Amino acid sequence: MILSPIMISLRIAAVSTVITLIIGVLLSRTLTKYDFKGKNIIEVILLLPMILPPSVVGYGLLILIGKRGILGKLLYDAFGVRLIFTWVAACIAATVVSLPLMYQSCKSAFLKIEPDLEMAAMSLGANKREVFLKISLPLALPGIISGVVLSFARSLGEFGATLMVAGNIPGKTQNIPLAIYFAVEMGNTKTANILLAIVVIFSFIVVYGMNKWLRK
């Protein structure tokens, strides 16, 4: 009972972190590098999940990927795929709520890069792809790593949005926060305390390790 939510949480957090890493780096690079119409609106939409209550975000996702939702109905009618109440839905919820943290970290990292360095590389014959991979990305790496750690921790602790779209299905979608909540509801404080200790210790080690690495 204790091992299952831990493995599910780690699986969801790992998958969502990879997705947020790719999306966060690409969007932050694009939005910091280029100016275009609607840029501010896109950025506001990206940051909204950080401000809105998790239950509101979950309900919004329910409207989108639910069986009768905009995307959910399309997938179900066309391919018979149901996203709701699956671990995939939990990954989507975790990705949406953790993406703002990744985006903000990557954005700050890219904004700190001196444009003269990139221009110098291009004047020496490097193309945009080479400049990004060999100059911009390495210089932004500390901020990106910070975003990865924060996003992973946020995904690991996701509760509200996950409950709305994935439910609490033991062995399938029940992550650590859900397991703690329902263990307390049933009066099983022993399980809740063990899971609480695991989450706190793990989060402490991750954040401590990140801070130590950044200082070096």
C-alpha cells in the first residue's frame, strides 16, 4: 500500500518533468528571443496555473480532456482513447501545474545571457542552432536545472488537479498526496505519517542537493 503510491508519484513526476523541460526551454527561449503579436497573452496563459487554485485548473482540464470535453471527446470518438481517470491524465495535470515554474526558471536564465556572446559566435560563422546548443543552452544550464528540480518537486506533490482528472484509483492513479489524504480520511495515520516522512525527506534532499550544486 505504501510502495504503490510512491512508484506512481515518481513515474508521473518523471514523465511530466521531461515534458515540462522540453516545452519550458523551447517556449522560454522563443518568448525571450523574439517579439510578436500575442506574446504577452501566451505568457499569461502559461503562468495562470501558478495563480489559479488547483481545483480550478483541474476543472479546466476536465472540460478539455474529459470524455465529453473538447479534446477528450475527439480522441474517444476517433480512436477510442479515454484520458480521464488514467495515469496519463495525472501526468497532464502535473505538467500543467509545474510548467510555470520551469518556464520562469528558464526565462530568467536566458535573460541573463549577454547578447554580445551570441552575436560574437554568429560573427565567427556559427548558425542559430549552433549558437543555441553551444552558447545559450550551456550558459542557461543552472537555471534550467533549477526549473527541473522545482518542476519535479511540484509534480510529486500535485493533489487538486490530479484528483479532478485522474481520481484516486489505488495502484493506478493514487499518488502520494492522494494516498496521504485518504489515509487520514480513513483514520490510517500510520500510513499517512510514513508517506509524509518520505516526501519531506526526499524533497529536502533534492532541494538541498540543488542549492549545493548551484553554489559550486
